[in-house]
Amino acid sequence: MSISQLKAWAALAALALLSLTISAAWALEEEAQAAKDEGMRLYGLGISAETIPYLEPAAQAGDVEAMYYLGEVHRLRHMGLTQAAMDWYLQAAEQGDIHAMLRLFQGGACTAGDECPEGYDDWHYAAMDIVKPQAEAGDPDAMLAMFDIYRMFDEPRRAGEWLELAAEAGQPEAQTILGNQILDGRGWYLTNGRRLSAAEAWFRKAAEQGYVPAMNRLSEVLADLDEHESAWQWLMHASEGGHINGRLGEGWCNLNPHEWGDERCPLAQDVVKGWAVLYAIAQETGNRSAKSIMDWNSDELSAEQRKEAEALAEAEWIGREPPLSNFPPRFGY
């Protein structure tokens, strides 16, 4: 991998840092796109092994996002940089995918596998060369990428500075990460209430941009601040956005408001709707929490109500868009 190649990829990467991937130069065939969509849906649910045959057609057709996530699936399944994971990361990195480069560095592709970017000591240096000019020019997504890159350099202070810059520039994922870090102890606050309020402010900024993971976190923090009406409203926004936690809350609150929490649940009991929502979650995702809640509350419904609820689930809840997801971060564990 030459320096000239990397500089060319840097120019390409500038066009696509909104998602930090480079899309294929052509549209995927309809069948490959549909398969990729299903693979990404399964990945969002944490069902990793089944995603492989769905993502492979798109990756083989040149879709860089599919390449990267195939690398992720193989890495997560085996808890390390397998040959299959490295092969997909290398293909994505060759197209300028920053996070694929960082995974190659993390996994020792250069030091242990002799797969190094030409002209660089290791992959995180190559990633830095692509992203830093864009971050310094004010691109919020590039600023967030700098947070990830400096973590690979084991420079937490510099990483934190870039995270703050990205959050202040309005990058919703950065705002959510910053809120989470505040809850985990970042910064000094006189009381826990002030810490919660500081985190709440960042989650709100991201949630108001439509970032679903922030909606879920905002709901949780508002509940901790005893702002239960607002907490419920944001939980419903998260549910509408496809967040499993929000949808679980909606189902449980309807099925058994007292069990879910009288302060947290502002609804009158609607066992048919509650069962329908939870039944749909269980059918679509196999979610154990949904199944457990249904088991605990099986006596709440008559056989006729259960039949009505399952019909309602089929009519209104199963297959609802956007699809349910845990919203795993692109560059997580």
C-alpha cells in the first residue's frame, strides 16, 4: 500500500465520512442490497453468525460497509483477528475505511501478520494521515474518528479533546459518547444530580437530532432525575425509532403498568396491546427479556385476549419500520 494510494483514498474518504465508509461506486444489485439490509438488521440484533451469507454478496460486489461488518462478525465470533476477519478488513482498508484500519492495528495485522500499509509503521498511522486534515478543517465526523484513532495511540487526553470538539460541532454519536463518559466519571461534579444533568444535556442534543441511541439514554437519565413524564416521552421516541429497549418498555408498561413501575408508566393497563408488542419482539428477534415478561404475565390474559393480541402483532407490530435494533456502535468492542 503506497503513500500515493493512501492520499488518493484520503480524497475519497472526504466524500464519505458521514458514515466513515466509502460506498461502492455503483449501486448494488437489488438482490444483493436486500440481502445486505437483512444482514445489517441481524447484526443490529447481535445475531452475528447468520449475517455472513447476507453480507457476502454485497461485499463481493464492492460494498465497503459490508466488507467492514463481515470483518466485525468474524472477529466477534472468534474474539480476535482471524484470517477471515483480516481479509475483509484489508479489503475495506484498501478502500479507505478508517475503522477497518484501526481493527487491523488492534489485531496486530502488521506486527504479527506482516500485513502493513506501505510507507507507514502501522495502520493507525495510515488512518491518522487520512482523517486529521479533514478533522482540522472542521468535519465533525472526522473529529469523532480522531477520538477513535487517538485511543489506538493510547493518548486518552488527546482522544478526549477530539471527542469534545466533535460533540460541540454537533456530531450526535460523539454527544452520546460524551454523555456516557460523564455518567462513568468524566469531569468533576459537586453532586450526582449535577452529573446526571450534565449528561442529560448531551443526550438531549443528540436525541433532538434523531439519534435513537441517545433517545434511549436520555429516557434513562430523565427517569433517574425523577422527570418521569419526559422520560416516558423519550422512551416512546426510542421505540418508534426501533430501539429494542424502548419497545420492550412500551410493551411491558401496557401489559402490566404496576410491575413495570407506577411512577415510570403513565398508561392504563392494555393487556392486548402489551402482549402484542412483546409477542412481536419475541417473534422478530428471539429476545429473552420479551419472552420472560410474557411468561411472568401469562395469567393477565384470557385465551381469547391472547389470540386477539397475536393477531394485532401480525397486523401492526411485526415487520414495522425501522427494524428493531440494539444499535451497536460501529467501532465498539
